[in-house]
Amino acid sequence: MTNFDAIPLPVPEEVDAEEVIADFNRFKRAVPLKLSSAESEIVFKQRDGAPALSWVVSLSKSRVGVIARFESVPRALLARAEKTRLVFKPEYDGARLKGVAVSGAGFTPPGSLEEFTTALMSESPGETVDRRARTLAAEKTLTYSEAVKQVLVDHPDLAGRYIRGDR
């Protein structure tokens, strides 16, 4: 299982890990996590220009390079990380970390980019129930508990997934 709070990234021999960390902290550039070019070609039908899946939010030093912490990792990628070993390949320009490619996720081509994006970024049933209940409670001046019950009654398919604990 991959913990996206501590991804080890090797640093080229000619670059000092502390320089990479200093550059990241000094300039606070957005460093994306993307699918590898091979997987990007399968999913998006292009080798570059694929959307970022997540962003590096911090770097720290390790024995072999740096440790990256990512934020807002899509649920679909987290699920793949539980089932398979992902491979992370950083891209550097001198001491600047430009991006990180991930491979091994095994995403299959969707019918459309919209389908893939929806699947990748979709909410869990619990998050959907919570969001709908908060909206309903505000609109109809219900308590949160009353709103949750109403959402589950109004959406039996969602209720089944919510009760089973589907992700």
C-alpha cells in the first residue's frame, strides 16, 4: 500500500537533496503528480499535457534523496495504490523538481475523458450523503440527522452503497 504522505524520490547524483528542498521551499512552485507518459497515452491518447492528479506540498530529506508529501490524491489512485505497487519517477531540471510521474496504476482507457475524470475524482457515498444532507438541511431548516434520513429515503441506490460502505 502506498502512503502519499511519504513517497521517496531519488535525486540525481550530481544534485544535492538539500538543494532540491531549498529550491522547492524558496520558490513554492506547483509540482504535479501525473500519470507516466505510457499510461497517459493509454488513458488520454497523448503523451504530454495530461492533467495533474495531485500536487507535492512538502519535501524532506531522506537517505536516498527526498521524501515528497502529496495532497488531494484522487480516490481512484488511492484505491489502485492499495492493490498494486506504484512506481514514482521524479523529473528534475538541475535542483528544481519539475514533476513526478506515477506508473503501475493500470488505468484502462475510458469511453471519454469526461468518464475518466468523473471516475477519478468521484465522491464516496458517505461524502455524497453528507453534501446532500447539508444542502437539504439548509434549504428546508431540518436538523442534519433528519436531512441524512431524507437523503437516504430519496436515493435508495445511494443508501445501499452508503450502508455497505462502498468507496
